Amino acid sequence: MTPLIEAVDLVREYTMGEETVRALDELTLRLDGGQFVSVVGPSGAGKSTLLHVIGALDVADSGRIVVDGADLGAMSDDEQSEFRRRKIGFIFQFFNLVPTMSAWENVALPRLLDGQSLRGSRSDALALLERVGLGNRADHRPSELSGGQMQRVAVARSLVMDPRIVLADEPTGNLDSATGAAILELLRDVAHDDATRLVLMVTHDTSAAQYADRTITVRDGRIA
Ligand SMILES: Nc1ncnc2c1ncn2[C@@H]1O[C@H](COP(=O)(O)OP(=O)(O)OP(=O)(O)O)[C@@H](O)[C@H]1O
Ligand SMILES: [Mg+2]
């Protein structure tokens, strides 16, 4: 069976003035769907870079990466943004919600960016808010929600396009440990709900390993 993610010898270098940093150094990785995978490793190891390359937010300089059958190296800019919209859900440390929109509008936003109407996506957005335990907060603005609730909205938003892969970079980094544990449980359930969906999470949270099906360590731009 073809893995959901197949990365072979990925290299990503950043040049700043005279200095070149090899963020990914011939990294090779294969991952199947239906699981919750955590990515750990020291600061600067290349974890965020790896997530960005998998999500087509960044492009590798060399190597090969195929995600859900799509060769990311061979895509035009337009194809990359369509891939991001349709195949990937993103969750960030600081939630990245639109402050002027209600919870349900934030959840529906990726549909709007995909050319669909916000109104027409309302019932799906409400169902997802129910799914993350926020059915009674649909009309609240982000400023009227707690940090844990904002991250639940972000989890719901990451699912609204029914993506194959959810990428989360430090999703509990801004939450207390009990609130963070609830988010980890939710992400695990999101991965297990759908036999083909992968949730890939970068974390420094030492309790994350107990929720993940698999933990991979990145060190010096490679899988350790
Ligand atoms: N846009 C960029 N321009 C220049 N250098 C970068 C850029 N992004 C990342 N780097 C460098 O690439 C290396 C890997 O960075 P990356 O953000 O992937 O690390 P990380 O493992 O996510 O670290 P952290 O745990 O601190 O978030 C670092 O040395 C970083 O300074
Ligand atoms: Mg990082």
C-alpha cells in the first residue's frame, strides 16, 4: 500500500547572508493514515520546517515528497494552494482565529476561501463545533472564548474541508496542562475517527507521547 506521506531525502536550506542553515538534511519518512503521530526534538531541529514542507507552505530544495498521491515538487503555485485548501488542515500555537468573526464563521472560513458561501457552510460548521464540545459557543467571538475553547475552534476549522492530513504545530504550547490534555485527546479522536486521516503534531509537551500512536524524533534535520 502506498503510504499517505512518502518523503525521501528531503533537503531544505535557508541562506541568511553568508550563512546557510540546513533545516532538513536528507530526511526520509513514510507515514500511513488513521493515526496520531507526534513529532519531537530539540529547538531548531527542523520540526516546523518538516510540517511546512508536508503542508506545501514551503518547498524542499531537493528530494521527493508525495502526499496522498500528489508529488509536491511538481506542482505549480496554484496547485499548491489548492492542495493546501483541500487536503490539509492547519492548527497553530496561537490559534490564528479571525477576531471579528464568530466561532462558527471562523470554522467555515476555509470554505469561503474555497469559493463557497459562509452561510451555506453554517450547518457543517455548527456540527463541527458540537464535535469539539462547543455547540453552545457558536456565536461567540474569539475574545469571548478561553484559550482552550479557541484551540477547539481551530481544531473544528482544520476539519471543515475534510482534509486527509491535519498538521498541528505546538497546539498545546499556549495552554495549561489540563486544557492541553483535553486538546491532545481531541486530536487523537480526530485521527481515529477516520481510518485514512493522519494527525501530525509537533510538540514539546512531554505528556503528548501517551496520547500519540507513534512518536518520531527529528534531530539535525533528520529522523533520529
Ligand atoms: N524562514 C527561515 N529563514 C531562515 N532560517 C530558517 C527559516 N525557518 C527556519 N530556519 C532555520 O532552520 C532551522 C530549523 O528551524 P525549525 O523552525 O524547523 O525548527 P523547530 O524544530 O521547529 O524548532 P522549535 O522547536 O524551536 O520550533 C533553524 O536553525 C532555523 O533557524
Ligand atoms: Mg518549530
